[in-house]
Amino acid sequence: MGKSTLFNRLTKTRDALVADFPGLTRDRHYGNGRLGDRPFLVVDTGGFEPTARDGIMVEMAQQAEQAIAEADVLVFIVDGRAGLTAHDREIAARLRRAGKPLVLAVNKAEGMRREIVAAEFHELGLGDIHVISSAHGEGVRNLVEVCLAPFPLDPEDEDDLRGPKIAVAGRPNVGKSTLINALLGEERVIAFDQAGTTRDAISIPFQRGGKEYTLIDTAGLRRKGRVFESIEKFSVIKTVQAIEQSNICILVLDATQEVSDQDAHIGGFIVESGRALVLVINKWDAVDSYRREIFKREVARKLSFLGFARQLYISALEGQGVSGIFGAVDAAYAAAMIKLPTPRLTRALQAAVEKQAPPKHGLFRPKMRYAHQGGMNPPVIVIHGTALEHVSDSYRRFLERHFLETFKLQGTPLRVQFRTAH
Ligand code: GDP
């Protein structure tokens, strides 16, 4: 079939036996490939013999099964010169059951007319057919591009090493500056640049328990001695900027006031920008239990769309409950940055569809085949299938809730998108 030749070309090595991972037999080969700045890992199977019964063939089939289980994308290579065989059909059926992106490559096609080579394999029903010659390198680059397409690079990956960027947002006088000082109180503020204070939202990097965080200020803070002081009026632009620069927002509410439209607007903007969120209800010290109950009910009613966030009741002034914010921030950040492999997502999708199938729309019955992760912060889950343009908004929301619950993601919104194959 030419798997080893293709493997070598993908990994640019002459040696297909790159099995330097412990515990591998030599029938499964791992190699690193790269397309531009995109790294990828290639697993070569020893071969796939679905009808094999004994000896080496069974061993090889097991290796192939394991490789299928591990992979994000399956490339099925058939021999363009030999033509379609019964064996190809069996393998195609098996691969389809894996519920993963499947790419068909017709190999050994050098010097042959593409359409003619491809025609025969259409009946496998595996979508686009990629006619390649791994010996000559024809069509291989395109094949890799197709395989990598569902897995976009996240440009923020490197940034993440510096830990969460936290915007503290809220309307004037809710206690943002007081809270920032309380949060920073005991912590080590790392190099801090005041140059940008006049126009930009400034950021304040600090460490806590060996971890790094960066606070992005919305309140126009200036440092005065050991404390930060607010020197400006509330600025919508600064708030919007800070939210956009952040990974996670702390939305501060004032328990002594009513929940206002402005609170809801800022919350709405945070949700739209997809940021993770912790809801901090401040000045809890200044309200009695009667008022506390009323406030909780108001939050539930007026800010119900922020229900995905954890709520913390604190007093920034007295430092009560402030340290608990870090736990909530860490959890929400972890949820926002989660990486979910295609097989786990696809299993969760299948469970959702079993629980509640997407309703028929006229003559169309939307069919969901597999899911892959298309982004982080917020997690974006891209569902592939047919007739998905007919899926209702309420079903999409059902899926979003299902994924959040299945993966126990608290504190981040999550988005489901559909990609229909035509
Ligand atoms: P900002 O405009 O959101 O930065 O709010 P500030 O931090 O400047 O606080 C506004 C006012 O609320 C100040 O008088 C603070 O002392 C007061 N304040 C802040 N946090 C608390 C709190 O937890 N309890 C009480 N009782 N007052 C607070």
C-alpha cells in the first residue's frame, strides 16, 4: 500500500522504526512531522487485516486498533494501481465505525489521471478522495493540510505559560480597587509598568503559591506607596479592553445596591467575548440576612445568563472570602483552557444524541458524526455531520449544556458550532 513510504515522507525520515516510546512493539511507529510551524504526530500501523485469525496477523490488527484509538485523524491508504478490493471495503467499514475524521488517500498514482484513479473509490463513500504518490511526494502536502484542518493552532498557547490574565470588572464604587488591593495584599507584585496608565488598561503581574497571575485593571489604578489607588472615573472602553485582554473576568457586584442594568451589560459583554467568569458579590459585611436573601434572588433573576459562573460572597474591605477567589479563578481558568481529544468529544456527542436526538426539520434529519475541539477560552466544539444547518438553537444550547456537564466545566461558557459536509 505504501504506508511506510508515506510515513517516511511525512516525518522526513528514512527510518520508519522510530518506536522510541517504551512499551511499543515495532509494529506501531511514531514519528514527528511538521507542516510550516504545525507539529503533528504520525502513527504508522503495522497493517490492518480485519479477518486475520492467528499469529502475526492478529498481533498486527491489534496494533492497528490501538493506533485508531489513539489517533485524532485516520488516513486510509489504498492502492491506486491495484484498484478497489473487497478488503478495502471491510477496512473502510471498520474505520467508519471509529467515528473519527477519515481521509482517503489513493496512493501510487504517479503518471495516472486523477479522476480515473479516484472514480473507482467513490463507492467507499468516504468523502473527498486525495490522489497521491508518496514515492514522488505528489499530493502529500495537501493531504496533511486536510488532516490538520480540524485542529487549528492556538496562537495564545505560549502566553498561557504565564498563567491566567484576570480582569476585575464592575461599575463604579462596587469595590474593585479595594478588591485588587486585597488580592495583591500579601502577594509579590512582579515588575510593574506604569507607563501605559493614561490610556490603556494596565496589567499587574504577581505570584501566589508559586503560580503566576496577571491582573488587568479596569479602574484606572495608580500605585501609591504599597496600595493601588483609583485615579479615574469608570471607563467603559477600559473595561471592554481589559475584558478582551483577559482570560477570565471577576465581575464585582455591590450587595448594598440593587443589581442594575449596568451590571447586566458588563456581564453580557463578558459572555459575548467568551471569557471565563467568577461572580464576586462584595460588601457582604454591610448587609443583613434579609437583604442577603433579596440580593441572591435578584442575581438569580436578573443575571440568570451568568449562571455558569461560581458566585462568591465576600468583603473586600475586611478581607473576608478574598482568598477563596483564587480557587474559583483557577478552576474557571482550567475549564476555559481544557483540551478535549476528539474521541472523548465524539463519545460525549453520541451520549447526547442518544439522550435526545436532534429534531427533524421538514424532510431533513440532522445527523451528527463526530466532534472536535476548535478552540479554547472559551472551548469551542465543532460538530461534523450532515444537514446540521437545520439544527435548532435550543438543541445547540442543549448540546452546550451537555458538554459542560459531561466534562464538569464550571466557570466558562462553551460554544458548539456545526460543520456540514455536502
Ligand atoms: P471601585 O470604584 O469599584 O474601585 O470601588 P472602591 O474600591 O473605590 O470602593 C468604593 C467604596 O466602597 C469605598 O468607600 C470602599 O471603602 C467601599 N468598599 C469596598 N469594598 C467594601 C466592602 O467589602 N465592604 C464595605 N462595607 N465597603 C466596601
